Amino acid sequence: MLTELGDDAKILAGGQSLLPIMNLRLAEPAHLVDISRVGDLMGADEDTTSVTLGAAITHQAIEDGLVPDPCLGLLTTAAAGIGYRAIRCRGTVGGSLAHADSAAEWPTVLTAIGADVTVRSAQDERTVPLRGFFHGFFTTSLESDELITAVHLPRFAKSTRWALEKTNRKEGEFGESMAVAIVSEGSASIWLGAAKDVPVNLAHVETLLADHPADQVPALGEVRDRVAADLDLSVPELDLAQRHRLQIHAVTVHRALSRALSPEVPA
Ligand SMILES: Cc1cc2nc3c(=O)[nH]c(=O)nc-3n(C[C@H](O)[C@H](O)[C@H](O)COP(=O)(O)OP(=O)(O)OC[C@H]3O[C@@H](n4cnc5c(N)ncnc54)[C@H](O)[C@@H]3O)c2cc1C
């Protein structure tokens, strides 16, 4: 149908982003292709190294543990933090990735995990790493006739520790900042959402961790300097509002590191 209808058609999954956009008349598709009851997009599959989730699986199914979480609870925690329960009942993981809001949970969390998506059109199927899938604000490498069919997640090693920190004014809102820290023997994957148009890899923060003893949390000031470097910010040139935003991101990342590195916090 997407091939036939071309740019006049939009996929409708949970409708929790598309319908508000249509209400605001920011999108006025002539046709909606409803995938919310396509059974093939709702299955979950697992083997010893990975789990595959259908793109139309809801945030609620993940929150409630109805599908496997190969990431030691990170997926269920992320799902539970999305909006309100009513939104989680309908919103889907594939819809969130296709919508590509960098303040949303799945783009940042699943990129940090190193997940891939399977993308399919009438002619072709390809597997795309999420690291590279997001091109900008609400923009991905998806073509207009392509559907995300599944998300592939690697299994965490048992010793992996993780933390997800979301800073928002009130529960149920999008985060003003969101940090994911995944630490396993000898390596760290630290990502930040809601800071730029796409999730940002905090490579300078990862290097800071590598230079510290394994369970020692770097000081907030050090983390702030590294976050500024990762966001390409020149601190002396920032105005008050920009400094405030940097501080919010630094505190969010620092909290995530403290939890991921702290032995008494269960992963
Ligand atoms: C009040 C409110 C609060 C919210 N708070 C949060 C929050 O805190 N965190 C958060 O992460 N999200 C939040 N959301 C967004 C919510 O998570 C949405 O469910 C999600 O962003 C979109 O998923 P969906 O299944 O509803 O997609 P839809 O709204 O149906 O579609 C979104 C877009 O993706 C496309 N699409 C959908 N599925 C596919 C697919 N399989 N392949 C290709 N394209 C597809 C559609 O064509 C459309 O362009 C909130 C939404 C609302 C209304």
C-alpha cells in the first residue's frame, strides 16, 4: 500500500505522535495505513545472544514484561518512563523510532544498547544499525515506502550495569535531558537524549570513565566539561540559559554514572 499510495500515505501504529501532529495540521496525509493489528509485527523471538521485538509491540507490553528484556531490566524501566499509562497502551517501539524525537526514550536507549532495526519495502529488506539511523529532528534513513518491522537487541552480559536517568519537570512529560550509561567489563556506552536533534554519544565522558578506577564516579565538574565537549559547546561563550541547560545535562549524566557505577544499586 505504501508503494501504491506514495507520499500521500502515512503508517499509523499507536497514533500517539502522528495523531497529535494531525490535530495540529502539521501533517495531513490522505491515507493512513493502520499496522496496529498486524500480528507479524507483534511477535518476539529470542536466542542465546539476542532478542527480536516486532515493531508494533507497545510500550505497555515491554513495561509489563510480556516480551523478553535481554538488557537486565533496562527495557522495562525505559518503557515505564514513557508518558502516561494510556499513551503506553497504544504507543509502539517502531512508531517511536520512526518518529525520531531525540527527547523520546527509545531512540536514545536503543541506540545506546547498540540495537538494529529491520526495515522493509515491497521490493527490499535491510537491517540498519540505529547508530546512523537518525539523521536529524524527526528525520531518519527511512524511505516513504519503508516500514520498520523489527528491532534486534543484543543480550547484556550478566555483569553489565546500566542506568537510565530522565530529568523532567513532572512525571509523564518528555525529558529535558535523558542519559543512558551501560558499563560492562572494560567498556562503557554513554548516550544523551534531548540535547541535540539526534541522540549524542558522550565519547569524552566514556574516555573520562576509562581514566578513572572502575567504581569511582568522576566529579560533577569533570563530567560537565566532558559533556560540553561532546555537545561542541564552548563554555565561556554560553549565555545563562545555555549554561542552565548544560548543567541539567551534566547533572543527569552524573546521576546516571553514579547509579551505573555504584555496587549497591541493582542493575
Ligand atoms: C502526551 C504525550 C506524552 C508523551 N510522552 C512521551 C515520553 O515521555 N517519552 C517518549 O518516548 N514518548 C512519549 N510520547 C510519544 C509516544 O511514545 C508515542 O507512542 C511514540 O512516539 C510514537 O509511537 P506510535 O506507535 O504511537 O506511532 P504513531 O504516532 O502511530 O506514528 C509516529 C510516526 O511513525 C511512523 N511509523 C509508525 N510505525 C512505523 C513503522 N513500524 N515503520 C515506519 N514508520 C512508522 C508514522 O507514520 C508516524 O510518522 C508521548 C506522547 C504523548 C501524546
